[in-house]
Amino acid sequence: MENIKRSFVAIGALLTLALAPTGLQAVEPIHHDLEVVLQPSKHRLTAKDLVTIPPEYLPEVRFFLHKGLRPTSPNPAVQITREMGMSGGAPLASFKATLPPGQNTLVLEYGGNIHHPLETYGKEQARGFKQSRGLISSEGVYLAGSSLWYPRFAKGLITFTLQVKLPQKWDAVSQGERTLHVRRGGVTSVRWKSPEPQEEIFIVAAPFVEYATSGGRVGSMVFLRSPDEELANTYLEATARYLAMYERLIGPYPYKKFALVENFWETGFGMPSFTLLGPKIIRFPFILHSSYPHEILHNWWGNGVFPDYAEGNWAEGLTAYLSDHLLKEMQGNGVSYRQEALQKYLDYVVRGRDFPLTQFRSRHSSSSEAVGYGKSLMFFHMLRQDLGNKTYVQALRDFYEKNKFQLASFGDLQRSFEKVSGKDLKIFFDQWLTRVGGPELKVSGVEAWPGRDGYVLRGLLEQVQPQAGYLLAVPVAVTMQGHVDAYQTVITMEEKRQEINLTVPAKPLRIDIDPEFDLFRLLARSEIPPALTQAFGAKKMLILLPSSADKELLLGYRQLARSLSQSGPDEVEVKLDDEVDLLPSDRAVTLLGWENKFLDHIRLALSQYNLSISDDEVQLGGEKLERDNHSVVLTARQPRNKDVSLTWIAVDPPKAFPGLGRKLPHYHKYSYLGFHGTEPTNIAKGRWPVLESPMTAYVTVQGGTILEVERGKLVSRQPLVTLPRLSGKAG
């Protein structure tokens, strides 16, 4: 899911370079009073815009508009000249309007067709999506700032009223509050008002069925493309709960409504005061507890406080941390979520793909997501661990209150956190925001002996990355003989080498470094299980087809190989298995088919797990996946090089190939998968256990023996906020 303003950055960059004024924050918003008529079947829009322009732009004002709309002014004293068109496929032209002395309003009239077909943005298998620069069609209408359907004057913020006329069975949704909604004489008239400053104006239209709650300060609305009262009520109830939770955490919701709007293609976009989700997405039950609260929260971060992209997009990471991560934390799964985020960084952000957080603008690949969402949310998590829940929440509330409906940067975040905490956070912000990569930890030389007040535990903690050291607060847990609870503390590392010198109340049996993945760091391979992320993030991949498979199967595996080639690896080579004598160890290898001659390599690589592969079935612990009518995916690491993946994919029946190729990228965090039938339907998924982490050191006891014991119980953590339960039904 993504805040839609991050899309089609190229057009935004053109606008920024050509029109950005100085002293942006001090510039009064431009105000638009728009009257729009939509003719979806003709792909046509006609509009009249009364623009109130601040003095900083006068007397000559420049604006961009879609190149097919041809603006004029009914005022003969206003001169409009077309200055240039834009190359590179951008559908815009630049205009100059000269106003008479003393006049600060400009009336523009224009019309034309906007119909840009859907196109892929980023790799589909790297969580890419389809987008349109603007689309007016009989299926629906999608117009954003990047569509240039209204005059865009500068990088500054805007306010607006928008009245839309369209066919009677249709409806239109935009930001802000709806102040008019009339169906009469074959026409629907709807007006939206946004006195809140905005970055752009949206129109989304279709023959919607509307559901809404009544009363209260904030209205909840659902716009579906077909009647479904049960689904609508589920979303209305969820909206109320999440709005209440985030108001308690951050502060008052900044708009008069929040609406779920069903799109006519699969999207996950967050706009101010509404979200535009695809027809399949809104019917996935897990969306209510993951992506949906993410989009609601964007109305505080991204659509309530606007990120200053010149200094880095902080909004995606903070939103991911306070929605996706927070909800997992409430369910007791925060540790695994952080582990998976760190694994994505390790697997996707290989050499040449990294960049500092201050350079993150938007997600366009798995590697950019791993930095801009994953590393960023870990930054906000470490800040919370350092300051504690109470101070952290107070600082978030201060940041929101001071910057609502303004551009804000990481520097503004730093100022709020320093003000509330009373701490100097310059080193913390600098090292995590401006540097690439991260620390790599190693523990060694751990030993213990009886002391005066218990036991003395000593060892060496090192940062072994080639780059300069980080200032770290490293969580440590010590498991002790006869104690259920572990002894927990934090070791401050100011240098790359730090002696561990602890006194614990009982005999220590093991020490765990960062046991709950609280630090952003480069994980060791043995800390995490093999997963599809390692294959999709590979620089090079060799795919081996089963030469002995029948013609239909081999054709299907070739089709699957093409899908895998678009999954993220930079370079992919496809061969038959009889063309290779020895598996290379310098690249990821994917074996296809039960008939693959290298199948024994998967058996060997996975021999340490509770797994068996026979000629006609796979047994995963207590689960059995028969060869007939099942598809299986197993991931491992190559025995000769743990840094590269070894994957096996076997498919049955052949009709399952297209569906499996589409679905696999959405299961990228898993170690193994099982599917049934032609759809195919997922029936098994999981991650291999971590068997031997280098962040765990066992303490030698008398006689030189080492007892490998389970880690002691860690202290339960309090979530930042709880999800309120609401009584009553939405109507």
C-alpha cells in the first residue's frame, strides 16, 4: 500500500523544478473554486476554475495543465500564452497568464479528453502496481494532481471547493467534506470542500453504492461498485475503531470524513480523507488488520503533515511503524515483524542498491521499499526504545500539532523529540539518516565465574562492518540457572569494540545479543531462515528446467521461468538441467520440477529440517503434500555458499502455472509453500526455524562442557496504544 502522492514522481519533479517558489512555507495557499462536468463514456472533462492567487505569484503567473485541455479566460484583460510542451511522455504543457494590475483572481475555462491506459509502475513481482496518469472511462474516473486536470501553479499548497456534475447513477469522491449531493434530471451534482491545505486535488468517480454512519465529528463512508451491506458495515466499524485509536495516540483526526472507495483496478492508494482500494484487495480479510489501518494513519502522516521530499520521505516509515508493526506488536508478533523487515533489507538491498534515508522519495522496487519503509520503521523503533513509550508519544503529538497541514522534515521530527525528551539526538539522527548500510555485530570470548555478588560474565562485543562504528544501545539477555526470567540490560557501544562486563545474580548459561531484533543492523545469515526474499533479491540467478519432463510440463516451467525472471533478480539465465554438470555457487539457483536431476541438492541442503522429499510427496513436519494436484516451493541455501539461495519449485497440474507465477511474489517472506489445484490455493506456508544464531553464546560450565539451554523469558512490553472495542452496528 502506498500514499498515492508518491506516484509518477517524474511529473512532480518537472513541476518542482519549473515552478517552486522561495520561502515555500510562508506562501499563502492558492485557492481553487472548481466546477467540473464529467462525460465518462466520451473520456471528456470540461471545467471552470476561479483561482485566487497570493501576491507572491503576481502579476505574471505560470501554470501547468494537461496538454489536451487548452485553457482560455472569459476576461479579455487576461492574457494567456502557451510557453512549451514537455517531452518524455509527460502529458502537460506550460502556460503564462498575465493579470491586470490589482487583480488577484484568474478565471480559467478548459475542456478535453483525458484517457491514459493503465501501465506498470515498477516490477510487478517486486510489489509493483499499475497506475494511470489520468483516466476518464465508462468503467470509472481517476484524476490526480499528476493528471494535470486542473491548473497547477507551484509546489505550494492549495485549498479548494470542487463541484462535479456527472451521470445520475454515478457519484464522485474527493478530499474534505461533502457539502452538496443531489440527483436530479439525469445528473448527479456533488460538491466537496477542503479548507485544509492540500498538495493536490483528486476526483474518483463511478456508479457507486454508498454506505455511511451518521453523527459524530468525523463521518465514515464506504463507496462500493456493487451492493454489499455486510462488507460495508465491516469497514465502517473498522474505520471508527482505528480513528479512535490514532486520535488517542497522536491527536485529533484532521478531516471531516474518512471513506473507503472501491477502485476498478487493483490499487492500494491513500489520499487525504479517503483510500482507493482494488476490488479483490478490499475483500481479503487480512486487509482490515494491515493495509486498511495503514491508509487511515496516512491522514496524520503524509496527508496531515506533508513530508518535505527534498530532505527525505519520513512518512512511509513512520506510518508502517505505527500501523503494520503496531498491530503485529499488539498480537505478540512484533519480534518476527522486525526480523522479517531486517531480512528484506539484507536480501534486497545488496551492493549498489542502498541509499541514505534522506534520499528516499517513494517506493519503486523491493530494495527501495526495504530502505524507505523497513530501515525507516526500525529507525522509529530504536528512537522509541531509547526514549520510552511516554516520551515517544508526547514527541509524536508535539510534532503533529506543530506541523499539521505543513511541509515537515526529519529535522522537524528531531526538534520535537529533542524538545520533549531534553536529549541531544544529533548523533542518533545523523548516523541513521545520512549513512548507508548498518552495523554488523559479533560476540565472542564469553566466560563466567563466581563473584562477590553473584556471577561475573565477560566477553567481547564487536561491530565488524568495514565502515565506521555506530553509537549503539545493544539489548542483552542472560539466561541463568534456576531462573525462568532472563536478566536483561543494555550495553552502550561508543566504539567498534566493547567489553561485556556484567554481574548477574545466578550462574549464567547463555547470553543473547539483541534477542528481539530491536536494532537496525545487517543480520548474519544464520540468524534468519532461508526465504524467497533471498532468491528475488539476487543479483544473478540460474533457473534450471527439467529436461526429462513431458512437453506440456516443460512449456509450463518455461512460462514460470519468465515470471521468475521478472521477480527482482537483476540477471537471469535459463537452462535445461542436462546442460549443467555442477551447480554454480556464485549465484542463486532455482530448480524446477520433480524431474529435475539436481533434486538431491535440495534434499541435502534441507536435511537439518523436519522434512522429507520422496518420489511422489513432500512431508513438512506433520503435513503431507502429495505430488498429484499440488505445487510445492522449498527454499534453502547453497551448502558451498550460504549467501546465495537454492530454491525448488514443482507444479501440478500444468494449469496452475499462471496463478503460481502471479502469487509467489506475495509470499516472499516464506521458506516453504504448498498449493492445491489449478487456482492454485495456498494450503501450507511457513519459515524454517533458526537453528544456530551467532548472536547466542553458551557459557562454559565446570568440566568445560556447554549446556545448550532455551533462552529465559523476556519482559513483556507495553504497546503504545490499544485498539478500542466499539459497541453497536454501523448503518
